[in-house]
Amino acid sequence: MTNMLKTGVTRLAAVMKSHGSSLVTASRHGEDDLVDVSATVGSSPFLIADSYGFETHVCMRDYLITAADFQFGGVVVEPQAGDKIIEVDGDVTRTFEAMSPGSDEPAWRYSDPHRVMLRIHTKLVETT
């Protein structure tokens, strides 16, 4: 029997990619590993507590990318903290770095239970 939820997630990922994404460049280890990939921009709010118990609201810029498209050297890989996503908008280039929003949170996660989409949490690190 066909898993209708998995089919729906796969179709949604295809629609997001074709109608709601922009081409960005993903980088790992600098300019040696670059790949162009379609990504949909999103955000994730977090409430992070420091070692003293003070809570801070943090909002990360997320990139939603089809897991099968996230490749370096032709090999599908999982994101890593430190990966960069480069966005060009006219004359402005913005570089975002994949990083944990704090404490126990990872730098990325699967966006669905079927591991079709990645959600990579980033922060702006450079504008040129």
C-alpha cells in the first residue's frame, strides 16, 4: 500500500522547489566544494537558556533544501555546522553559515519524518 503522507511530502517538496525557491550556492571547506542548489527561505524561532538561566529569543534564517539535492562531489551528504550558503541578490552577496542556534539544538534537521527535506539553520556572517 502506498504511504500517502510520504507521497504528499514528496509532492510538496517538488512544488516548493519549482515555485517557491531560489538558486543559492552551498559551500563546504571554502571554494573547493561549491554546489548550486534550489532552496526555499524560512525561519525558526528558538528560546535559548544560557548557563545562568537567562532566556534569549533567537530567530534563525533557514534554508529548506531537498535532501537528495544536497551534494558535494556528486555525493549526497548531510549538512554540517560551518557549511555556508551564498545568496546573490543583484549587486549584494550575502553569506550565511550553518550553525546551532544554541545549547542542545543542532545546526540542521530533517523537516519531515520521511527525510525528504532538510532545514538548515543559519546566521548571516558576511555581506559584500
